[in-house]
Amino acid sequence: MAHYDLIVLGTGGIGSAALYHAASRGLRCLGLDRFPPAHDRGSSHGESRLIRLSYFEHPDYVPLLRRSYELWDALDPSLLTRSGILYAGPAESDTIRGVLASAEQHGLVVEKAEPKDFPQYVIPEGASAVFEPDAGWLPVESCVRAHLAAALNHGAEHRWGETIEGWRERDAGVQVSTDRAAYSTDRLVIAGGAWSSQLLAALDLPLTVTRKHLHWFECEDPRYRHGFYIELAHGQFYGFPAQGGRLKLAEHSGGERIDDPLCASREQDPNDDRHIDAFVADHLPGVKPARLDHATCFYTMTPDADFIVDNYPGSERVAFAAGLSGHGFKLAPALGELLIDRVTGTRSDFNTGFIGLQRFTA
Ligand SMILES: Cc1cc2nc3c(=O)[nH]c(=O)nc-3n(C[C@H](O)[C@H](O)[C@H](O)COP(=O)(O)OP(=O)(O)OC[C@H]3O[C@@H](n4cnc5c(N)ncnc54)[C@H](O)[C@@H]3O)c2cc1C
């Protein structure tokens, strides 16, 4: 049986970053996945992901976000485009209050924006708007490939086309079994995305998987050069700078709960289409109503929409990231590094209590 210093289960957004951090520390490591690099069957595909610092979800993400900015730039400076993001919503909304609170607590640059200065977005009467110049976007598939390529350059092995069937801790380490082989390892990192409940079955994690939709519309209007995140009374919508005559957008709220990500439909959902078409018609006057493309993707939600990144209970050599709740990609480098710190006994100064497993087991 082949033996490794460290094995990563799942080499999507987070696992590819973990594999790179393990390999760059000189560990002999293996990454395993069912699908090929940067595939479109999980949660890390669809051209782009927003990245932002003034984090309305929770201010404690900000130090991890700062580290992620550093690590993305170090991995390849062409990955992160600082296009700026416009946030809009009622002054007391989670989005606006959260952005301002994070910015104040961490001294981040955000500018109060006048809706009239951004006429390409129709912002509801009386709403507040804030512009964050350092926010931007990442090319998601290129990021996964970049982490895997950097891991391989440092000597990591990557095997895809293998389905992980189980793992178990033994006195001397951890054994992993797939449909093709068995492996042993001193340390294990689990980053299974929408399949986390299966790979961590004994923990009975409170995760739900939802099917989400991405839409591309025709847009030649050069004013759409920023990202945007707009909170309305009936939901939150976000989008990316237009590129090559296409603008990508999606609804963050909602989503259809699914049981088996391998069997979920990849077709459009009339309900989601209706929300998106109405948003385009009502709020993006320079975007043409013609839909050019569509894709589906999975959110893996926790009850409080914060991640779970922790050691496996009672284990110093197994750690996992799960329940990234539709906002984890931007943090992949810092989470990958944190997971490797966790299984190598490396001190980390980040406050991670807010993403600890304990909040669901206490
Ligand atoms: C539509 C959409 C929009 C999003 N927008 C943003 C955004 O703008 N900004 C942001 O930061 N985040 C965003 N996110 C969230 C972010 O993309 C995810 O949190 C992140 O990509 C999850 O990475 P992951 O590694 O957990 O999952 P994945 O990348 O899916 O990786 C999990 C891997 O594990 C493998 N695997 C699982 N089980 C097995 C098994 N038994 N055998 C073999 N392999 C297995 C899978 O094949 C997969 O490759 C968005 C997500 C979606 C769906």
C-alpha cells in the first residue's frame, strides 16, 4: 500500500490549495478526486468568483481574507483583478451594515457611493451604496489549475478518476480506500465540497446542498466594469464586470435543496430564470435581455452560513473544511494553509472560533 505524509480528499477549490500548501512545505502528498481538475460537477466552476475584504458575513473573516489576497498574488499575480465592487441595499440591511462594520473594525477602504454616479445599476429609491475599490474577482478554474500545477511542481501527486469510498484512523496513521486502491498516510485533509456529509458521515454535520444557477447575458456597455452585490427586499443579486460582450450574474439567495449532487439536474430552473430576468430588466438597463449561457453549481450551507473548518474531533492528524455556504472560494488559499497548519501542529494566529465545529456540537 502506497504511503504518504499527507493525503487531500477532494481537489476542488479548497483541496487544491491545501495540496499546494502541503507540497510547498516539503511533505510527500497525494490529492484524490473523482473528477478531473477544474471540473464543472461541484462548486468551483463557472468562470469567476467575487473576492472582497469588507466582509458583511462576519468581520472575523477579514484577517483570513487579507492573507488570501497575499497568497493569490503570490501564486500568480494575474489571477486577482481588482475591479472594485459596488454594494447597494437599505441602510439597515445585512449587506450595508455588515460592509461598513467590517471596514470600520479593520480599517478597510470603502467609499460611500452616490447611486447617481453608478447609473448602469438602478438602485431602489432611498437605498445606500458603498464602493470597495480593492474588491474584485478571480477566474475560478484557472485558480484551481494554478494551485494544482504549483502543488505538482513541489512534488505532489494528483490522481483523479478515483472515487473515495472511506477513510479510517489507525494507531499508526490513516487509511484511505477508493474504488481503485488503498493508501496510508500520516495526515489527512478532507475538502469534499457538496459531498462533505458523505466523507464525514460520522459527524452528522448540519449541511444542506442547494442547486444554484449562473447566467450570462449580452452586454457591450463599457460602464459595467465593476462587480456588484445588490440586496433587494426579495433577495440578493450579484454580478461581474462585463467581458467580451458577456455579463455574468446570479442570485445568492434561494436555491433548490437537493439530496444527491451526482444526480442533480443541470437544466435551467424557470423560477430562478424569472428572478434573474426581472432583475436584469429592472436593475441593469445596459444589459440586453438575451441570455447567452447558463450553468448550475452547488452551495453547501451550514445553518448560520459560516464555514466549518476544524480538526476532526479528537484528532490532530485529520482536518476538514465543509459547509462553505456559497462564499468560500475567495478564501481558498488561506483555508488551504490553515488546514495544513492544523494537521502539522503549526501555530496559526487566526481567530477561527467562528468557523469551528464546536458551535454545532456544544
Ligand atoms: C453559483 C456559485 C457562485 C459562487 N460565488 C462565489 C463567489 O463569488 N465568491 C466566493 O468566494 N465563493 C463563491 N461561491 C462558493 C465557492 O465557489 C465554494 O465555496 C467553493 O468553490 C467550494 O470549494 P470546495 O473545495 O469546498 O468544493 P469543490 O470545489 O466542489 O471540491 C470538492 C471536490 O471533492 C471531490 N469529491 C467529493 N467527494 C468525493 C469522493 N467521494 N470521491 C472523489 N472525489 C470527491 C469533488 O469531485 C470535488 O472536486 C460560489 C458557489 C457557487 C455554486
